[in-house]
Amino acid sequence: MRLTCPHCGTRDLREFTYGGAALERPTGDWGPAWDAYVHLRENPAGASFEWWQHDVCATWLKVDRDTRTHVISQVTEARA
């Protein structure tokens, strides 16, 4: 699998670190929503959004990838 870094171009997967599923964080204090966010994760087959970091330039990316085929439809730079 190859990912495209907006700064460095298309690179081999070995240059990236997986950061997990790109889930929306709950707001507010600790409670059931935060417990579910931290502990209860689905593992669906199909389209998913994931965080990846390019180790060379330390850029965080949001990747839209199909987990069945590993086809990447979109890579965008993660912004704070």
C-alpha cells in the first residue's frame, strides 16, 4: 500500500505510522460518551477514515480507505 503525503509525494507504507480510526471526539466531561469513545470500537468492513503520520516530515494525515480492498480514495492533511 502507498500513501500520498501532501509535502513529500507518494511513499511506501513503511514510512507511515497508523494512528487509529478518525473518530469524532465527544464534548464535555468524562461520561458514557467518553467511555464509548475510548473503549467501544467497531471494526466495520468497508469505507473508513483513519489517522496516519508520515514519519519523515511528521505530518498527520486523514486517510479515506476501504478496509476490504485497501483502495485509498482520499488523503488530506489533518489540521487542528
